[in-house]
Amino acid sequence: MQKIIVFDSGTGGKIFASHFALHFRDQSIIPVIDEQNSPYGNKPTTLLVERAEELTRFLLARNVKAI
């Protein structure tokens, strides 16, 4: 089964993933939380784009269904 990844910088992503999983019980929902760079609100856009691209490449290499 391919995994669906919920990517976020903090607790909101964990909460969203748990609610999402309630509606998609037949899917494998995995929260990926970037606590190292949390919170995102005060970070430069370039850092966030680089981090998102890095994590996306990593996750796609692992055959995920959706991010």
C-alpha cells in the first residue's frame, strides 16, 4: 500500500493527519513533521522552499501516493 504523507512544521500537521485518517481508513496516512525548522512563520521563504523540495524528493523516492 502506498502511503499518503501529511507534511507540516508542527502540531497542526499531526492533528490534521489524525482527522484525515478518520475519513480515509483504508489508506496509510503518515504525518511528517519538520520540528527542526518549526515554526515556519518567521522563516525566510527561500529556506522553506528549499526544505519543502528536499523533503518532497526524499518522500517521492519512497513511493508515496500523495504529499
